[in-house]
Amino acid sequence: MKINDLATPSFLLDLDVFEANVRDMAGLCARAGIELWPMVKTHKSTAIARRQKDAGAAGFLTGTLDEAEQLAAAGFADLMLAYPVAGRANLGRALALARQARVTFSLDGAEAARALADALTDDSPDLDYLIIIDSGLHRFGVPPRQAAGLAAALSGHKKLKLRGVATHPGQVYGASGPGGVAAAAAEEIAALTQAREELLAHGYPVDIVATGSTPTASLAAASGVVTALRPGNYVFHDNTQVALGVVPPERCALAVLVTILSRPRPDTFIIDAGSKCLGLDKGAHGSALLAGYGLVAGHPGLTVAGLSEEVGRIAITGDTGLAVGDKIAIIPNHACAAANMTSWLVGHRRGETECAIAVDMRGNARLRTPLA
């Protein structure tokens, strides 16, 4: 079937572009002699994780326990949790997960570490963990100079084993261009270097130095300090990566196919996809570089100017040969959020549909806790 014959809205995955993206990141890590641990929150798909594993991924970083449990159930043995775990129910899930797979936890404070340690029993396995370092995003993490102090505070929990440090330079998504990407990478590398040196100077092991963001991936990989690269968005890329100068639009594998429903005014189209397909955000942490709510592929004179829940408004600048009933493809501003809006991606090559790819790790896809 031709993709233009699909009902809309449909979430399209260009398989040739997607596969090239997967190969390129795996190759980058192989050449640098470091491990690739993709962040699966981007795609939330067991099938895509399997393709990443086949291309050389050493393990996977997860943003939710749902993702980690799904991967473990599918036989993936090496997992990292990106964030601390808190709360009795979630701690129980995390410890059950650690009996199924090799799980590396992430901690940035004594409270979560104490709760995790207290939940362990005598027959529980030892748990590896990384200290989260704040490299400029100011979300999770301790400043690099405090890494050894936190390690000392956690050293009394004998079943918690320090393996190293990790960070996420998410501030890069607010950069004003390629220069800002380089600056964020410099912050990322400097923070990890300082944290590593602080820990080693105080006699703590640093087997793992982990980081991940798609815009800074190549610079982090070449740093000589990073041992595990954990990007996510690279499998798809999106309009934010285009705006930052990371890739051209042709490297964006994910798009939403929509139909033009109306032309109520000469300068306006209405389409059959809104915020529940494309999302209302301007990138992971906001980007002033983005105009509108997606990039209309192949039509520079069209801008996604506004979104209701199920329909969108396209602003028309100049001439267009498009009419009501025609279809257009929109590259999302933020592919990670858009992919979470659907249960299926339609894989295609050069406009011919090939397969359906399940998005099977979305949150609360299954009832986790008995209610009775």
C-alpha cells in the first residue's frame, strides 16, 4: 500500500532513515570504544529496542519502570534506570525487576538511597548504582564537587554498590544554535570529568561514566572520559534537532501523515491532527528556534500555526498547489512526545508500507497494582 492511501492521522516511520540513524549512532560508539545504552523513552517500542540491540547496543536506559519491566519481560538483560525510585509500590516493582535483569539504579540523594536500602532483604541481590551529576540542566543530580560526599553518605548501605556517575545535559535543547550545542557539551564533559576525579581521589570506583543527549552525542563520545553513551532521540530525530543544526530534515524518520480538511480562508488550512498527535511543546526543554508546532515536510510555505486537540491550523505563506483532501507529512517538534501518542508506527520504504511497529511500553498500558 502507498502511504498516501492510509487513513489519517497516521504515524509514519521511514525505515531507511531510521535504520541509518541506528547504524550511525552504533558506529559512532564503536569507533570511540564506548558502550551504547539507548534511552528507550523516545520510542517505547520493544521492536525498535531489538533493532538497536542487533546493531550493537550494550543495554538500555529507561525513563519509567513500565519500560524496564517490558524490556525485562522480552528478555533484555542489561538495564539502567535514569531516575531515582521512590514510594513503596515502585520500590517493590524495582526490586522485582532486579531479580529478572541486571539493573543499574540512579541516585542523587540520601533519602531515596535509604528507602531503597531499607526495602532490601537479606536474600536480595546487591544493587549497582550511579550517582547523578548536575551538568547544567538543574533537574536531578549533585554538583560534581559533591560526588565524593554523596558516595560517603551512601557507603553505609552495604548492598548498594557504586559503579560510577551519570548525567543528562538537557539544557542543550534550549540552545540558540550549534554554538550552544558545543557549550552544553563542554559543560557536560567538564562536570563528568570533575566528578570522576573527585570520586577516584577519595578511593571510590568509577567503572561507568554515562551521559546522553542526541545533540551532544558526537562530542561526548570523543571526550575520552565517557564510557557509556545514552542518547534517545537519534532513532527518529525531529524538528528540534533540525533547528539546532544537528541534522537536516531528511534525517528525520518519524512524521505524522495528515489530511487537509478545510481552507476556510486563503491563508489557512485545517488538518485532521492536533495536540493529541503532535504535542504542544517546543522541544524537550523549550527552544526559541522553533516556529510553530512541527515542520511540514517539503512545503516551506506552510507553518503549523496552532493546534486544538484533534485538528490543527496551517498558516499559508505564498502560493500552494495543495487543496482540501490532499495529504501532508509533519515532522514533530518533539518526536519522543509524539511517538507516545500512538500505539502503532507504520513502517515504510520510499512511500510503500512495509510493517506495523507496536509502541508497547507506554505508561499505564497495564494495571500494575491490584485494586482489591
